[in-house]
Amino acid sequence: MTSQITRRRAGALLTALAAAPALAQESAQPLRVIIPQPPGGATDILARLLIEPLSRELGRPVVVENRPGANGIVSINALKASRPDGSAVLLGGVSIFSFNPNLYPNLPYDPWRDFSWIAPIADTPFVMVAGRRTGITTLAQFIERARAEPERVTFGSAGIGNSTHVAMEMIAERAGIRLTHVPFAGSAPAITSIIAGDTDSMVNPLGSTLPMIRSGGVVPLATLGRERSPALPEVPTLREAGLADVTMPGWYAFVGPAGMPAPVVERLNLAVRAVVDSPAVTQRLREAVLEPVSTSAAAIQERARADSDTIGTFIRRRGIKVE
């Protein structure tokens, strides 16, 4: 028994010694947080909420680097080109990790092989909105218009295969309607297009859409959660509005390049969890209509796999793909 304990301690000591250079280098340089959206998108807003408290927790600068394009692939290529020493991470949503593997026949990354999973941040609810200029104020009116004019009603998204796209495809399938999809390079230009009257509707994260709802730029038709959102208590859920069985996972997580030493991953995981669990950040997340999530790296990777299996089934049935 004593020899087993001694061997385990020796093994732990060797692991710590091997990781020491990476930990020292990690603490001596800024942490780059790569964002797969342009400034103003939901992921960008979340990152900028976290950088100051995360910098304090880590004791080093944290900087945001926006790399939008190709439904997250541009940002992932930037991450893969980074050293696995804790100097760069990517803050991404469920689309990148769980949807893209089911969308691209030649995806240039494998979410289970090419990342070091670090930590989740938060869950986000979604809301379906219509443009003020459409005159549509309820989900029933939206469906009626789409049935009367197949493929004439348009919807924007943050990119082909993005959660904002897949959610509307789910709604269209459940309602038995045909819509025309207009993809954008991020959710911010997509929602701007609706306000301008160039597109008719969209499903978008509620937190980043709420200011446009409150200003009257867009009209909320339904939320996609199981219960009404406290932020929009007067807006029905899809189920209440007549469309059951339409759910959309929405979460954000940090990942790093493949091959990050376990102590570096653990250090970042503990720092992120300390930030997310802090009363000030918890309050700010909930004010942004996000629900804090604080778990292990293994737990968020397992969740990503489960969502990939579930959403992948729908994507294949619907024939959604990106060439």
C-alpha cells in the first residue's frame, strides 16, 4: 500500500515538474480570447463581460480578438495556430462544437480531437422576432403569412448551420412552412437587417436581442424555452403559441488548442469557475439574460457530444449542409 502511494506521489510530482514551464509561461503573457463573431455579437458581448474579472483572477491581461467568418472556422484556425501553453483560448457556442461536425463534409477540425476543453460559461435562451415593418405581431400571423406566400417570408441567421439558422429550420418544419434563409457573418448584422426591413424574422439569443425589443426595433413572437422568460414575461413560449417539441440548446464554453497540459487546463477551469460563481458576474450574466454554468471540463465536453448527436439527427433529416 505504501509503495502504491509513493508511486502515485512520484507520478504527480513528475507531472507537475513537466507542466511547470507551461504554467510559468502562461502566467507571464496575456491571455487571448478568440471570438468567432464580429464586435456586437452575442459571444463578443459575453467575452467583454468576462475579461476584467478573469484578468484579476488570473493575474495577467486578458484581451479579446474577433475572428468572424465561416461559421466559426476562421476563429478555430486561429486557435489551432496558437501554442497550447495557455496563451490563447476560444470562446464559442454550441454551433461550433456540436452543429458544425454534422454540417460540413470536410470540416477542418474535430471538436473531440483538436481542442482542450476548459470550462462552460453560461446557457442562453432564444427568442423569435419579426421586423416591425412586416406588421407581424404574433407567431400565428407569421405562420399564416408564410403559408400564404411560401418562400417569400425571409429569416436571417448568424450563418448557415448556426443555432440561429437551425432553430428557424426546426420551427419551419414543425409549422409546415417554407421560408427563405438569408445568412450573415454574425448575429449583429442579421438583426440589423431585420430592423432595416431587409429581412423579416430571426431566432437570436435573447440577451443580445432584448435592447432591440425594448426599443421597438423588432417584435418578439415567442421564446424557445420550456417556460416564459422573466425578461419577457408577456411573450409566450413556442409551445404556448402552438408549436411543441422545438428546443434549441444554447451554451458557451472556453476551449484551448489540443495538447494543453492538464495543470494549465485545470488552472484556467478553476479561474473561469471562480469568475462565473462570483456574485458580481452571476448578477451581470443574469442581467444579460444568461444562466451561469460552472462545471468541469469533462462535463461540458460530454454535453457537447450529446447535443451533437441530437441536433445531428435533425440536420441530416433536414438536409442542411455547408459545402
